[in-house]
Amino acid sequence: MMTTLAITAIATANPLGRGLPATWDALRKDRHGLRPNDFEDAAVNTWIGRAEGLEAEPITGKLADFDCRNNRLALAGLRQDGFEPAVAAARLRYGPARIGVLIGTTTSGILETELAYRRRSPSGELLPLTVRYRETQNLFSVSQLVRRHLGLTGPVASISTACSSSAKVFASASRWLAAGFCDAVVVGGVDSLCFMTLYGFASLGLLSATPCRPCDADRNGLSIGEAAGFMLLERPGGHDDAVHLLGYGESSDAHHMSTPHPEGLGAALAMERALARAEMKPIDIDYINLHGTGTPANDLAEDRAIWRLFGGRTPCSSTKGRTGHTLGAAGITEAVLAILCLRHDFIPGTLHTERVDPQLQSCVMLQSESRPLRAVISNSFGFGGNNCCLVFGKRP
Amino acid sequence: MQIFVTGVGIAGPGLDGWANTHPILTGQSAYRMTPFSRSIPDILSAAERRRSSQAVRLAILAAQDALKAGDLRGEELATVFASSDGDGVITQDICESLAGSAREVSPTSFHNSVYNAPAGYWSIATHSQLASTSVCAYDVSFAAGLIEAASYATVERQPVMLIASDLPFPPPLHVIRPVEESLAIALLISPTARKASLMRWEIQFKPHGAITAFPTGLPESLRSNPAARGLPLLAALANRTDETVSLEYSDETDLVVLCEPGA
């Protein structure tokens, strides 16, 4: 069954910059957004993709209770690229109750709770008023913030499937539209730096001490980033210039909690299902934006899956050396990058990577290149073996 | 949206599986509060039993229970996991470590910290490679999960299991989210009637109004658990009479479920 949706507005705030023009400028000039870790007092030897300026942008007014790094990043994203006026126009067109909100996140505002633990009383109690749990740490917080900020009253949920979270929002939104209880859905993803992910990935030995080098023979881990991204999805018709979501594919590895299936079976299933839904063949895909985290196991498993389906012809690259791995925001951030690639007929090279691992068989692009693109794929795979693949194209 | 409920599972204090809970909800037997057994679901392999957290075991107990009376196997089912708070035990463990001088996070805690940890363990246990989505909507996470599962069944034309679960936060986190009891509810949902189908549900959105009362005979302490918002629907399933159940969904909207017995 073909599922085509028009993407009628896009907004992004990511380590490459705020807004599509800044992001595109960095992308085409091969400028990355990583730096040596300078997040708070986290003593972790790694590089991070940090969103600039959030410390000086507290949330004030009606939504002040939602103030935390993650929600500041969400608002910074919503304010880019004419997204708010586009949603306001859709609200007039459809009514606020017919527009849904689905946001992916993994750690939400947990940073607030992490810091509160440092301020505990001598007997170990949290001072209750120091944590606004519902408005910060709880995963629903960011979806509520987005919904209220945009003045929407339709269906709403947060999705949290680790690093596929904000790819999965496209699948659920497609179902909401197909089931008929929405006329438009604001999808997005927001994840921000916190101690849990920096120290957690470090404990698994998955952080690189240098900028991550996806697919490199000497790759040795990922770089964590933070980002917010949003898109407005509507049924096709009257949006001929828009990029369209042509298909989505979801799967579970059913293999291991934190390492992918060695042959990439779950990843391959997600891509197969996405192509089937888009009624497309592998040859119809002109570029694959890899999940490509830069850990030895992830890149190898994804390569096996791509080789099985696409062979060595389809150009692939990872953009995580540019933005870092933005975790729950990776799906939407890489969807934004993939759409910029489509709009500008551009394939971004895999930054920092010097020598492609000879074990990898797919066509990994190291240098950026201009070439005509009709349809592209974006892959997102998460802990728990949760996989989601999205197909975007110029035509409905 | 029209769906068919083809299996039910439950795990909680004094609510030890659907077979035992069913007569409590019909009033045939009295509820007796017993501490939640915290048994480890036998569907998990030895390695996963060892690594799994309380939140994972709770959700999977209900999921496994829902398969008992149904005519579908776990590997044939997509899943939707709904939880307001995820795993407070893991959150506490990690925040405590991060506030200490060593700041070490245990690798096992970290991989269990993802919201979709129950989904990951369940897919490994059942070998299901189908889609799995984990949703959160704070107090109305059950309703959000039901929408997700119902739209999945309706649009994808495939059966899906909804598992809603939450458990108490340990101190000191308990003060910021005072959930009193553990509870997990699982519903096996199919797009068409099956031999094992118990009820047909028609799900609609309505402007916010009166919502269905919490089932009588159950302790107040259960109410603080967001998954307990699904209990009025379980009462309808137990009684198998025509019934309209309204669940709060948002400040503006309720989810109305028109329940009809049989398939």
C-alpha cells in the first residue's frame, strides 16, 4: 500500500546551525558542527555536537514551567524556517483539533533531575519543588510544549524507541492520517545533551575520543549531538513542489538489546518494507543516508543489510560526522538533511572518514558530490533493535 | 476505528493474571490486596531474566498473560508499549551514580534505560520482527497507546499487542511522581474478528466530558498508576455487556470506546 504525504513545512536547529539556510550552507561546504566535549562539567573525553546559545534562552511567559535545556532546544527549532506561520495557516485551514503532534525523544529534560540529585538534602531527599517532573523529565513534556506553543488541540503523543524515535513519528503520523482522525500532523524530534547519555555511552565503550568516523577502517565510536527538528505532514494534492514522504518501514531485530543483528536482518527488513510501501525498487533510490553511527558493529551490520538489498551501486553516506549522533532527534535531523540533499541534488560525503573499512561492500561516499536525485532513503536504528527506514522523493 | 479485542493480560498486586482478575471485575470474587509478586516471566531466556529490570518484567508478565487465551503467537504480533514514566528504578540508579564522585553508569542500567527496553526484551523473547512503538502521554499514556495500537491494526491490517505499564518510583524520586502500585495491562487487538475475539470496540474522539468511573471493588492505591486508566475497559471485557467507556485523553478530548460483546 503506497503512503504518500506532502511535507509542507520544515524547521531545524542542529549543531550545523539554526534553520535550513545555515544547515544547507554547512552541508555543502563540508563544515561540521562537532567540538571537544565542553558540556557542563562532564569529564568525558569525546567530541560533541552542541546547539549554541541555549543557556541564554530561558522559556518565559505561559510556558515558563517547561523551561529546561530540551524544551529550549525545541522552541529554538520551532522558531526557524517559517514553521510557526505554516502551522498557523494549517490551523486556519483544518482547525486546531484536526492537527496532531508526535515528537520523538529519548532523554527529554532528564538533565534537570540529574542536577537536582546534586542538590539533595543531607538525608538524600530531593527538594520536591526543585524538579518540575511533568514539565521537564517526563517524555511527554516536549510534545505538550510543542502542542501548546503552536496552539493545537489534536491527538498528541511522544514516541521513544531510542535512536529511531523521530523516524518512527513519520510512521505513526501516516497511520493517524490514514485512519482519518487528523488532517495534518506536526512530527518532530528533540534530544539534548545530558550526563546520562555521555556517561552511559562511555560505559559501553561506544564514544570516540575524536570526531566520529563512520565506515572508516579505524572507526572507534560515536560523537553525541543534540538537535530539534519538525515537519508538517499533510495529504498530497496541491503541494506539487513539496518533497514527499513516499514510504516507511519498521522492524524489530529480535536479537540483542544494545548490539544490532550481525547480518543486519532487522535493518534489511525495515528497508524492504519501506520500499514495498513506496512501491519502489532498490534501483529507484539515488542516495541512502546511513544510520552510520561510527561504532564498529553498527556500521558493519547496516552495510550487510544494504549490500543484500542494494548491492554496491547506490551511493551511501553518514552525516553523523557533521552533526554528531543526535539520538532521539537523529531520525528527523537526518530526514531534514536528506530533504536538503534532494532539493539541491547533492550527496554529502562522510566527513572525517579517511579510509573505508575494506569489510564494507556498499558504496560509501567520502567526498561530497552534486548529482540528480529523485528519491532518497534515511535509516534510523535504535537500542532494543528498533528500526525505521524512511523514503523521501520529489514527486508524490 | 473498529477493532476486536482477542486477548487480555494483567499483572499487579492482587491482580495475578486475567484468569484471576476476570471474576474480580465481574464481582464474583472479592479483591484481596497481596503484594505484587514480581515474578520473572518464563518467556525470557536465562540471560534476559538476569539482565531485565523490574519495569521490563512487569510489562512482559502482562504481555505473556494476554497470549494465553488468544489464538495468536507473539511472533505474529506488532507491539505498542505505553508508559508514563518508564523505568524509575533505573532512572534513580543512574541519577544517583551521576551525582556521586565516580559518575559511573552501569552498562546494564544504561541499556535498560531506554524507554523501549520492554519492547526490546519482548521481541527477543517472541522472535517478533514486526513493528514496535513505545509511546508516552503522561497520565493518559494508556489512551495514547490504545490510539496507537488501534490505528496500527486498522491501517496496517495486522494484529497488534498493546501493553500499558508503570511502576512506583523509588525514593527520593517518589516525591516527584507518587505512583503507589505496579500495574501492567495487555490487550491483544486484531483488525478483524477472530475465533478468540471477546469484544468489538468502536473508538471515537469526543469533546471532553464525563469519564467512566474506576471499577468498584479495586483499591484506591491502584488509581495513582497511569496504566489503571485502562481498567474500566477491562471491566467491560470481563462483564461482556454493551457498554460505552469514556477515557480522558487531553484537556479538550476524550476517547470513547463503544464496547460490544462477541465478535
